[in-house]
Amino acid sequence: MGKGNQLKKESGLPFRLVIKIASVSFVIGLLLAMALFAEPTQNRNYDQSQKRTDLTLVSHNPQTSSSSKNLDHTKDLNLEFAFKESIRYFERKPKDSKFRFGEEEYTNEEVLRSLENLQMIIRDTPSHQIQNEIKKNFIFFVLSPSDGPPTITGYYEVRIYGKNKPEGEYQYPALSPPKSDLTISENPKLFLREKWSQKSIWEKYSKPIVFLRLTDLHLAQLEGSAVVETETKEKFRINYAADNGQNYISPSVHLEGICPSLKPYHLSNCIQSRPKEVTDAILKNPRYIFFEKESFPKKQLNENSFGPMGSDGIRLVSFRSVAMDKKIPLGLPILLSFQSNKETINDRLVFVHDRGNAITGAGRLDYYLGSGDGVEEMANNLLTKGKVTLLLPKKEKTRNK
């Protein structure tokens, strides 16, 4: 999460977006209200034969229909957590912070107030009026890249096993960021991956957090975090802390025709029969991710109240957080729609909580799916086109138009 590209500031877009003002009918308004509230089931197994699962409706409370006067927002804890993370992010920023989007400039206070207003609209407004209230206070900006509809992919939090000391196949350390060494001309943080595979290098410049299998380390570095359990039953999270500044090259480039499946989470199977080829392919990726260890609180919390770290200290929330291009301001609310061979999402309210080294361009979006059963396969198979609509606050002068 963080996806190896943490950023501290947002600025104006370097690319041109085609901005469309969306107009929605009353019927769509009812569907939007349902989509905003509905919470997908996280820990379910996905049936291979299932061709379509509407994640926006699958856990919708039948007692909370669109004909109800007021939807029970308090039941959607994920949406509550996602709102809190965005609001906290803007509360931490300097009050005089500004960013420009399109032709408008927004202050930090304007965006913070708009998020609080949106949260209040969803909590307190009868379902059949929610869409109109949102239209009164927000401009719907549809992101339209020049090469077609936005590309939607998925990612998740890896769960893996590790050892406190190197043993057997658990020889690959998840490393803390390297110490600076003024005695050498080269910054060790910028070493390529192949160099960090040398024990003499990581012993000198870094500190191992835990020892993993190579394919599990690859997964953790690819996704940006992982929950690790050791032989002593200790459980903790390793979060993205830094990277060596190189671009990611997928091992699949070198494994075509060698492994039956090139999905990242299937490489652990392929390495059993083709250890040299898979090892070489992973180590040819020049990008290297460093981690920091995060212990879980002693008091058990809801998983989504203590999710993995995204960008700038924002915690990710399953099915409510997304990673987008670094020029799309963090914290903003998004309406996400897409259809794949397994699920259909219609105007789901999500938030920009993360970045990604490969998540670049107008409308490009990576959808965070959490860490429940089946999410590995779902994330690795999610590649589709969709609709991405930013909700930007209307200025006071245009709010009544």
C-alpha cells in the first residue's frame, strides 16, 4: 500500500483531463444511495463459476431499502473508517494548503468542510434525497483519458509466514531502510535489487525485520505491505518505508512458457519445480522496497480500523480505498463504476488513499480489496475499464446554480 511511491504534496495535473458534468436521473439517484452504503462481504470465497457479483449490493441490508426514509449508515463501518482517514489527512495538513484541479483552486479548509458535509449528507438525508443533496454541494468530474475509459485493477494485503532467523527456504530478509554511510560515494538506498540479495550488503547497511521465502518477499514488496506470522506465533505487519527509486519489472517478462501461471501469488508453486528460473526472474527486477515493522495493538480492533498504511499516513480500508496517480489529490472522494467477469460496481463511494509506482495517468485506479479469503485471486484477475468520477466541492458562488 503506498505501492512504493509515497508523496508529501499534491500539485496541478500535468496531463489534461476531459471534464464532464454528470447529470443523473431520479432513479439513478436511488441506486447511488444504495451503492454508497452497501458493504461488500470481505471474508468470502469466490466461486469460480460465478460470473457476476454486485459488490455494491451483496451485503445490502434488506430492511434498509431505497424506500426507507433514512438509510442506517452506522452499519457500514468501512465507509465510516474511510471518511475518518480522509478527514484526518486534511486535518493534519497546514490550513493554508492549496491545490489546483482543472480551472479551480481549492484550499485545505474547503476540502475538509466538503468531506464533513458529504458525511453528514449520507448520515442524515433520506435516501431518495441523497443524490440531489450531493449534486447541490459537489461537481461531478468524470476522468476521461485520451486513450479510452480508465483502467481499473485491484490489490490486497498479503498474509505470509516468516522466520526470526534464516532457515531452509526462509533466507530472504525483509529489510529496514539502509543507514547512510558517508564513507562511500554511492547511496546504499539506491542499490539495485541484486545487490540487496547479497548478505554482506544487507548486514552492513540494513537490519532484517524477518526472513521470508523469496516469492513471499516479492509479493510483500509488490503490494507494499504484508501481515507476517512467525514460528513463535508473533504476528505483525511490515509496511512500505522506502524504495531504491527504480521502476518495477514483473518476473512474468522472463517466465513466459516456463511457469503454468504468471500470477504473482502462483510463483510459489512454480519455484518448486523451476527454482533457478523463478529466482533469477524475481532478482532481475531492479526495484527494491524497504519496510518498517508495525505491531498490532494488544486490544483487538476491527481490521479496517487498523489497516495497512497507504500514502502519507492514511490507513487503507477494504473496498473503500483506492490508489491513483500522484497528481490526483489524496483524500478526495470518488464514485467508482466498473464491470468485470466476477463483479459489477455502480457509483461506489471510495477515497484516494494511496499511490502506486505503476499507477500513472488520468483515471488509472487500483482498488484495495483488503485481506480476506479469495482476494488474491480476485485482485490478480481484476483488469477492466470503468468510470471514475471525482467529487469536488462547489464554490459558494455556484452552489445554488
